[in-house]
Amino acid sequence: MIEKLRIIFTIPELRRKIFLTLFLLAIYRIGWQIPLPMIDQESVSQFAKNMSGDLAKFLSKISVFSGSQLNQATIFGLGIMPYISASIILQLMGTVYKPLEELKKEGEAGRKKINEYTRYLTVVLCLIQSAGYLWFVIMRDPSGTGAANMTDEAFEVAATGQLTFMWQMIAILIMTCGSVFLMWLGEQIDEYGIGNGISLLIMAGIVAKMPSALMSLLSNATFELNGFNSGIGLEKIIMLVLMFIGVVVGVVFITLGQRRIPTQSAKHVRGRRVYGGTRQYMPLRVNQAGVMPIIFAQSLLMIPPFLFSLAGSGESWFSRIMGGIGSVLGDPRSMVYNLVYIGMIYFFCYFWTAITFNPKEISDNLKDNGTFIPGYRPGRRTEDYLEKVIERITYVGAGFLALIAVVPTIISELLGVDYMVASFYGGTGLLIAVSVAFDLVQKIDSHLVMRNYSGLLE
């Protein structure tokens, strides 16, 4: 492995791509720490800690898959969440809006046009989300005036204890420019660096939280045999290490899992030569939907408890019933919560797969290219076969995602570990980190194989 790493840095083009990618990621991490002007970061951080449990968990989970820092008002506070939201919106609209569907079929020109629309929509979402974020975090502090989250100098220029309109517009534009700059940064990594830029930015935010989580775990550990019922002892640490290795191995196994469907290309004669007739296979990923079902399920599952808690704020019997339902749905330890969570993951797995995987389109492409699946006629029979196969492997992939999604809760409750530490054993963060790492390795392998070197995983 050391020799392979040495070979990587002896290739000038690959070395330049890696160093450029690391440099751009360093810029991202520096901007992560730059606060907005006129904001007292300590009071904002304390305000974030004092938020209600459900809302705090909701913002924490959004921060994981968006590469944002919602507990601090920084220039990169929104992360790339607006860009991700815009991409998802246009991808969903591409299945129901005819002009977008036609653009997707135009190849490279259509893809560039959709990317242009995505950038415009990102700017609009940045303006909306930054305004809402600043209003909630800055204006809704415990004092109700916004003064508690401002520096002394800012308070002197604020009229009647309220933030000035001009400052709010400047802060909104700063956060918008920060998210747009991150979008540009990701595109530069795609173009001149190595790996998927947006995914690497998200992974950088996830990996950056690991040292603090590890220090939090070690600060509460005793490194003595205390048993499983008292504190965090040596046996719990050993079990956590073994479980982490096991979960990572399982994630890697399912992430790379494929259902290979054999295909046969028809023979055709051109002049005196015979082409085609080769046997290949069409790989279908077991986890076809990726991490999107968990993201959708986590986001939507936070809404009902919030609404039920609002309805249960009164003293009537109806309010008490609503409050009880909200507490059950908002408690990750309850059986109802986990059953609803798993059910939503299954639903969004099939929903997202139906959007991204089109058996009819694949069947038509196979037919146009003179390729067929042995035993199935081109056209309707091939389409039905592909649809049946994708339904079966989606069921397995959804079961895997459901297991990974509840692993942090199980570890947190059984071993008494902080949820922030347990979240690295499953859920969105681990799936993103593993998938991005494998994509990066595959990109590096392509450069090595092109120069007749063996890949990193060989």
C-alpha cells in the first residue's frame, strides 16, 4: 500500500489534482470558521444548545448531509444545502414536467442547461433559507429582542434593540454568496480536482466532527473493567471498536453489491467483418436509492412531533392526547417511532428508485443498440423483467438502509453512549463517508490503470 501511495504522487497530473482538491477543501474549512459581522458567536451557540430536543436533532441531522454549520452564524453557515435542495427539486420535476424531461434526453447540452437552472434556483433558495435562518437564530433569542446574540458594537447601532434592515440584507447576501461560493468550489473540484466536489465537501464536514466526538467519548471513559451497566469502561470501548468495524464492513458490502444481469449483443456484418455477438452484463446496484431515503425520512419524521407538540400546548383533553402522540412520535427510543421510521425508509426507497431507474427507457436503449437479455424478448418482456428484478433488490436495499438508520439509536440506548458518538456507527453520515471514499478511490484507480499501474484495491 505504501508503494502504491508513492506511485500516486509520482504521477504529475494526479499529484496536481490531489493537491488542488486538498487546497480547495482547506479553503472550505477556513470559511467554516469565519463568523458573520455583528454576531456574538458564544450567545448564538448557547441559544442553539437551549433549543428544544426535536428541533435541535432536526438541525443536527440537516447539518450532517448538507455540510453546513447551523449552530453558528458563519459565512458558510448554510453549507451546500440550497444546492442539494435545488438539485433534488429539479430531478423530481424532471419526471413530471415535460420540458425538463425533454432536456434530460438532449445529452450534454441538456445537462448543461439543467445545471444552469440548478444554479439559478440555488440562489433563490439561498436568499429564502438565509433570511429564515437569520430570523430564527438571531431574532428569536430568549430575550426576544435579538440583542442577546449581537456584539456590543452591533447593539449600539441597532434601533430599539432590533437589528437594522440594512444589516439583515447584508447578512443575507453574505450567507448567499457563501453558499454560491461553495457551489463554485465543488464545481472546480469536479473540473480540475479529483472526486465529486459536492460530496467531498459534505464528507469534509462529517470527518471534521469525528475528533470532537472521539474526545467526548474518551473524556467520559475510565479505561477500566466497569461492566456494561456502569459508565464507559474498557469493555464498552472494545465493543464500540468492533461494532464500528462490523458496520463499516456491512456498509461497504451493500454499497458495492450488484445484481448482474447478463446481456447479449446481436451480430452484424459490415463489409467483410462481423461485429457484436459478445456477452456482457448490466450491473444493478442493490442500494439503488443511495442515502436519499434516510434523508427524506429523517426530515419528514421531525415535522409531526413538532406539529403535535404545538397542538398539545393547551390544558384540554384533546391537547393532552395530541401532546402524548407527539412525545411518542418524537422519541427515538419508542417502538412506534422506529416502526414509522423504517416504513418511511421503505417507501422512499421505492419512490426514489422509481424516479431514477426507468425500465422502459433502459429496455428501449438495449433494443436500439441491438442488445438483449437472453431468454427475454426486446421490448415489453425485457421491461417487465427489469422491473421485477429492481423491485426485489430494492426490498433488500431498503432493509439494509433501515438497519443502518436505527443502529445509532440502538448503540446509544444499549451502551449509554452519547448520540453524537453513536451517529458515526450508522445513519446518513457513515453512508455518505463510505460512498464518497469509494468514489474517490475509483477515480484514483482510473488514473493508475490508464498508466498500467495496479489499482489501490487490487
